[in-house]
Amino acid sequence: MRGGDGPAGAETADRPVTGQVTEVSTFDEGFDGELRPGKRPAVLAIDLMRAYFDPDSPLCLPSRDCLGSGARVLAAARSHGVPVIHTRVELAPDGRDGGIFVRKVPALEHLYGGGPMSQLMPEVAPAEGELVITKQYASAFFGTTLAPTLVAQGVDTVVLVGVSTSGCIRATAVDAVQHGFIPLVVRDAVADRTPETHEANLFDLQAKYAEVVDETTAVAYLEEER
């Protein structure tokens, strides 16, 4: 996509975002802008795999709460005809397609060749016909067909659920805004290794790259008549 181009059908000034939840009430001057979601959303369920919820995995997170919230967001999208796209990580059996990323994060070895740790959790399993994108890096856009897929469907806004807040959620939100999509990060439906990491990254996302909203606000948005 050329610099400055937005996705087909983007309309970003038609509704305010309400229900934003951040740990502070104001940002420094120059970091208090607002992105208004458009009329053509899609939900991106990012890496809700066994690797992040199995106690035997070195990637396991301390809480499963985001799964319940994520499932409710997906249900709202499906019941109102909003596209849902899932991502999962699978690396080559020797990890060579992970480049230097796998050297920095040795725990990714558990995703070599796919296998059980790459499987999506049953609470948020894809429904029939929903696209599942396999990726090797943090952003769902990097090295995948996600951007042209969204453009072809006329999507202007992406609602993000999944893990982890500081990793694949943040990277995907940054790439979304760089591709011209409005990112909404659902606070209740994303998670990280510590509360401090989670909150710090939500703060930064709200300040610079996305709108951070609670589950109730996300569901109400997805349930709007279109």
C-alpha cells in the first residue's frame, strides 16, 4: 500500500469512541488525538494459542481471563456479520524462517514445526469459513496477506483481541495504523506477562497508535446496525 493510502471505504469521522479506559486521564500535549472507528470493522484474534495458556509452555501467561472476553467479542462480531480473522504462529521444523527473532526469543522453539502449542484455544476457535493466517513474527501484517485481505473486504477498522499486549498486539496495532486502518485494542481481551507490562503498553498504544476500549464498548460497536 502506498504511503498515505487508506483502505477502501474508510470513513474515520463518523462516530466518537466512548468507553476508553486508560490508567491516566490526560496525555502530554500533542499526544491526545482521537481515532474514530469507521463503518466496516473486522476483528483480529491474535495468537490465542495453547502456547500462551498451557502451564508446560515457557510462553504461558499468568491469566486466562482474556479468553472469555475475546470469545464474547468474537460472538458479537459473528452475530452481526463482522469478519473475524485469526492468526497463529508456526515456524519451520528448524526455525529458519524465524530469522534472528528466534535467537532473541528461544522459547519460540516450542512453535517449530507447529504442533500442539500452535493450536488455537477452543474458547476462541475459528468458526467455519473464518480465515486463519499463519505468521512467524510479531505483527500480523508482516510477511502475510492480511493487509490486502482487509482492503479487498473494504475494512476500515480492526478490533484487536489476543496476546501479548506488549508483543504481537502492539506490533499489529502499529502496523495497522501504518497501513491506514483504525486499530481498536480491547483492554479486557488482551493480556501480558505482568500487569505492569500490560498497562504500560496500553498507555503507549492509546497515546500514539490506537484507541484502547473496554469489552462493553467494543461489543456495542460491533453490534451497531450497518
